[in-house]
Amino acid sequence: RRRVRDTNDWVRFRLPAQGAVRAIEIDTAYLKGNSAGWIALQGRNGDTGEWFEILPRTRLQPDTLHRFVLRAQAVVTHVRLDAFPDGGVARMRLHGTLTESGAAELTRRYEESGA
């Protein structure tokens, strides 16, 4: 039972570097009675950027791999997955590539690490 009404479950991820997301996989494998009913994905570029919609609120089926190809790539450093009203997601995968600045940032961090 939810302790706070009118809320939903969510999780926020910071990506290792800026990337261009082109496709999303949301997997509800093995979750037959307690999977999320609906999900939405937002993104932002930078620590202080505005959140924007990547995937609108979308219905999920239990015990299923859901694949979504984006019409336009989303350039992000952070993503937020919302589950409505709550429920489980086995895994989320973001498919895409590093941007030029994202690749340069990772290279800089690697070189500064002395590895």
C-alpha cells in the first residue's frame, strides 16, 4: 500500500557522458503481477538543464520486452524513468552513441586518471 497518495515510483540515472539516445528497451520479464502498468521517460542535458519528454506515458504488459525507437534522437546526460502508479521494471536499456563532446569528456577523464 502506498504511503503517499498521488505519487508514483521513479528512478533517475546520470549517464557516464553526454549521449544521443535513439532507442529504449523496457523489460518487465518475470514480473507477472507486480509490473509497472505505465511508464514515461524524461531526459535532460547537463546538471541544471530542463527536463524534457523522451517517451510519453506508455502502457506496459507484464513479463514482456518492450522496444521503442525514437523519431528523433534525444541528447541527454540524465534520464528519469517514472512508473505509474508504481510497480516493477526488470531492466531498462538505452541504445545510442556518445556525442562528440561526450566522447571528448570521457577521453579527458581517462587521461587525467593516469591509467
